Amino acid sequence: MCEHSTPCPPASAADHLAASVLIGHPGAGWSVLCNGVILFEDTGCLLPTGGAVGPRRPLPGGAVTT
């Protein structure tokens, strides 16, 4: 999907959230990345394969949700 001169990481890569935003809907709380990942404002995401990754938003005090 990515047409940049330096391709974004694929959805299967560990750094898949580093892909560029293709369609942003910040008012609705989600964005579609170049690699097909749908990223939600709570940092959870849906992968193009249908898989889901839970939110990893930092909590007060440095803890991370899993």
C-alpha cells in the first residue's frame, strides 16, 4: 500500500505503528496507516489480517496497560 520513497514497515513488522498516516480521523479517534493498520487513539490497533493489538497507553506513574 505504501508509495513513499522509503517504504513504511509492513503490518507484520514489530514497528508497524511507525508507518505514515494515510487517512486520519482524530475527531473519531482512529487513523489508517499506509500499511493497512487501523490505529485507535488509545494505541490499540486492528491489523489487515483481522488480528487485534490491545492498547498500550502509559498510565500515571509509568505503568503500561496490556
